Amino acid sequence: MKLSILDRYIGTTMLKATGMALLILVILLALFGLIDEMDDVGTGSYGLRDAFLVAMLEAPGYVFEVFPVAALIGSLIGLGAMASHGELMAMRGSGFSLRQIVLAVMKTGLAMMLLIFLFGELVAPASEEWANQHRTEKLQGKVTLKTRYGFWARDGRAFVNIRGILPGARLEDIYIYEFGDNRDLKLATHAERAEHHGDHWLMFGIRQSQIGDTVIERRELAQARWDSLLDPALLNAIVVQPNMLRIDELYRYIDVMRENGQTPTDYEVAFWSKLATPFATLVMLFIAVPFVLAHQRFVSIGQRIFLGIALGMAFYLFNRAMSYVAVVYNVNALVSALLPALAFLAIGIAMMRRVR
């Protein structure tokens, strides 16, 4: 993609303003998150330092969530400053057309879109996992570990490795290693899946190896009761919220839940919302152009910031409302994810037609 000097100038200006807007929004949300975490300080071994750490680890999730709003505010501020200094007028007077200005903004938007997509896939989910794991260990006093090989926990004299944790207290691919008084391995168990019923777990597709001093006895069971100390609440606490899962994980969860007769609406909404967020970023950048060009000289920087916050909040609330509507009223998840962005795109196109 070839960039002219003016393309780079517009892009740099917008990136700087968007970065500042994003930093302020994330700091505010992190402070609110810290205030929420303060309610748990004093529970178990959860202290003030833990609350601060968890709030910081959750901050990357806020980056992905509010990036379209930050892009709108930043583009209004960046383009607005150029308009106030007469730079946009000079560009158009020198032959840089409205179409070229929009294209320059969209080129920057494509870079932002790729950046936020990668951030939402690589950084935010891992950070959220660390936050959940640290909070759970401190609040409930149980040592847990989530690795590339699944979730690990100690259960009395046994160590449990769970490769898959699904909504509704359902586990997949479970390994249990039980040790004796001398720390020697006595029983190794593998179960295909497990479900929680009342005060116990029920395992299915079981293969066990009973290890003696001189012989190993193997047996298979269709199902068996598992009296484990593992609390479903503990497992639910370490599961990352749907909107913080990677796209491939969301797709897998949706597929598994459908196979088990469950309704995966929350995960479908999160799946399409993650795909719609980069598109929403482009829409926010696009809509900023007619807002700035319609009032190039007669709007102060404070008014532009207020306008950006108002529009951003309107989009954010509309987007959240559609997510709830999709879950409660079983509205198509793709429609609920795209409708806010499409509505703002229609507003931007209508306003663009009035710009001369």
C-alpha cells in the first residue's frame, strides 16, 4: 500500500491522538476495576497488592473493548486540530480531494484494525487468564496452574490435570494422579469427561492403572462417582470470560456446546463481536471525517472532545445493549454484533453527502 506524504501526516496525527485517548480511557477503566477489586481485599490472602496486580492484568481487555471509541475520539481530535489550523483546507485547495482524505484515514484505520485484532487475540486473553488465576489462588487458597497442557490443581493427595473446562461444570480429558504416604504413585486415572451433580462429580469413559509394588493392574469403567474437593465455582472462576477468549477457542466452545445440546448464545455473541470490533474501528474513523469537515473552524477542541465522548458512549451503549438483546431474546448474534457499526456507518454516509 503506497502512502503519500500527506497520507503519512494524517495517519501520524490520528495515531498520536488515538493513543492518548486510549491511554486515558484505559486508565479510567483500570481505576474503576481497582475499586471493584478492593471489595475482595482481606478475603483469604487477597491483599491490596493483589488487587492492584489484577486490575493491571485486566487492563489489556479494556484496550480491546474501548478501542473503537478511542479511535473516534482520537480522530476527531487529530483531524479537528488540522482543521482548526487550516491544514485540511490547504490540502483540499492544493488538489487533495475529499476522497483522498477519506482514503488516508481508512489506510490508517486498516493498520489500527490489524493491530487491535492481533492484540485481542494474543495479549488480552493471556492477561485475563493470569488475572483470574492469581485472584482465584489468593481468594480461595487453592494452588492452581493453567498451562498449555490444561488446568492443574491439587486435590488432597491427588494432582488433577483437566485439559478442557466447559460452561455448566463440564470437564473434558481429565487425568488424576494419586500418591501414597511415601509420595509414590498409586493410581493413575483418565476420564473422557466429567459432570458435576449435587455434591460430587460423575466421570465417564474411565481408564485406570493401579500401581502396586510388583504389578500394575488396569481396568476400564463406563462411569464412576468422583468425590473431589474441586469446587465448580473454582473452575468457573478461572475460565476466561467469552469476550476475552481467542476466536479459535470461541469456535470450539460453540461447537462443543451445540453437540451437548446447550445454547451457546453468549459465545456466539462474543465470537461475532470480536470479528466486528476491527470493522467498528474503521466505521468510527470514517464517521469522524464529515463531523470535522462540516465545522472546520467554528468548533473548539473542547467541543470536539465532548462530541467524541458523546458519540463514543452512544456507540458503546448501543453495542452492549445489542449484546444483551441477543442473549435475552435470542436475536441472531451476527446481526447484534454488526448492527451498531452499520447504523453509525449509515449516519456517516448521510453526513458525508453534505460535505463539500
